[in-house]
Amino acid sequence: MVRAAVLGAGSWGTAFAKVLADAGTEVTMWARRAEIAAAITNDHVNPGYLDGITLPDELTATTDPVTALAGADLVVLAVPSQSLRANLAGWAASVESDATLLSLAKGIESGTLLRMSEVITEVAGVNPDRVAVLSGPNLAREIAIGQPSATVIACSDHERAVAVQKSCATKYFRPYTNVDVIGCEIGGACKNVIALACGMASGVGFGENTNATIITRGLAEMIRLGVALGANPATLAGLAGVGDLVATCSSPLSRNRTFGAHLGKGGTLASAQAATNGQVAEGVKSCTSVRALAQRHGVEMPLTDAVHRVCHEGLSVREAVGLLLGRRIKPE
């Protein structure tokens, strides 16, 4: 691949565009706001999302999606999961006929309960083997400053996955390939919910034992749901599962963990959103859709249910912890 369009200029979209440019791929970004596009193109910064980080001179941005998509072999979809459908509906006609569509979004669509690759296939009218997903322990700021990290690029067409891999491999960013799209997407959606739970526990003052317990039991929920949907359990034991889960649940750079911590301290959804600079904490909406998907497939996910009830039904964090600890004891 020689040309990529990155549609979305938030933290992760910008960081990944930088990775692509550093790997030698020609990149044009699409930004919704003209001031962000101008800052990226003219000043080589995106202060609203990655303040203090200099972007490559070769990286340009535009507010015109048609311009960004023209001639792109790789179309990177870097918008929030719940707005992907509406955005892609306006972009699909401008996507090149054999371009690979790569999803950076991590979530389950509200209402339809579709994974992001399924939304892309439906809206863009493309075969599933043209859709890839990227998932791993990828905190945007750490990658943007060049700290070592790895990720997984999953696509049912292995050759496309390899092509995407080559387009974004750098000295600091190591991509692996996989054909298990379901596993990567379930890991990416569930880890945001579990990170909210870890943040909530931290916010009420619980320590590392609690955090480790939530991560481990959250992983068990993630694997149960993934297997029910046809994922390979080994995927969820790798970078797209355990790796992403640990990073998102442990780092103060994680929006979901930070959001959960504010709720744990007694904050409201509105105040927690303000504390994360108005950026989207995907787990707040995904907890509801992940729970509904689990119920559809008869999968028990008590942590996910508790996060949903705290976010959307008024349950306090301490009440949620009490309910979880009061569940029937059983073998692990």
C-alpha cells in the first residue's frame, strides 16, 4: 500500500496517521474542523488531542473527505464506534473499488449489536475480506512519542492483513497479523467496559488486589462472549485481549479508566465527560450493547452488567461491588 486516508483526527486517529507516515506511507487525514486540519497541515500539530507532539511534515489534513479518499489504497476509519455508521454512509461512494477498510473503532453498535467490521461491510457494501480491524495495547500518546508498542491487524484475507502490516511497521510500532476478526473486535469492545470498572474501583479507594481481580474476571467474561461468537480463545490471550485489557485498565492515559475513576469518586456522567476533556469514553455506551449481545447469546457477564447499571441505572459503585461480592461462590 502506498497511500492511506485516515478519517478522523482524534487522539488515536492522529497517532496512527503519524505511525503510517513514519513507516513511509503517504497519508492524508480528514478532520471535521477546519482549524484542526490547518494545524496538522501547516503547523504539524494537533493541540486539541496530542498537545506538545510534533507530527511529520509529510502528514496533511483536509476537511473534504473526497479529497482525503482520492486514490487511497487503505481507508482508516478512526471515528467513535457509535458514529461510524452515519459517517461511513457519507464516505462510502468515494472509497476506491479495491481499497482495504481498516477499523480503529472499538465497540458494539447500539441497537443493531453489530461489531464494527459488520457495520462497515453493511454500510459500504463491501465483502468482509476487504475489512480489517486493528486492536492492541495502543495508548495514543505513548505511541505518538515513539514508545515501543505492538498491535494486531486482523482480516479474513491474510494477504490484505500483511499489506496493512507493512504500511504501518516502524521501529517503535510492531504489527502482528491474525485472521480472527471476531476475537480482536470482542477484545477491543469489552476491554473498555472492564477499564471503566477498574476506574470506578480506584475512584472509591480500592487497591491493586481489586484491580487485578477485575482485570482477570473481566478477561473471563471477554473470553466467554468471544467463544460464543466464534472467536479463537488464543486471540484473547494475546495483544488484542490481555494486552489491550492491561493497558487500558491500568494507565491514567486511558479515557475509560479516567472516566470510571470520576464516577467512583461520586461524579456524574456529565462531570466525568468534562474531566476527560469532552472526549468519548467508548465503554459508557458499549457496556449496554455488550451486555445486550451477551444476553442474546446466553453469556453471563456480571461485571459488564454492573458497569451498565452504574452508568445508566443509578446504581452506586459501592452497591455494585457489594452485589458482585455477594454472588454465589463457585469454582473458578
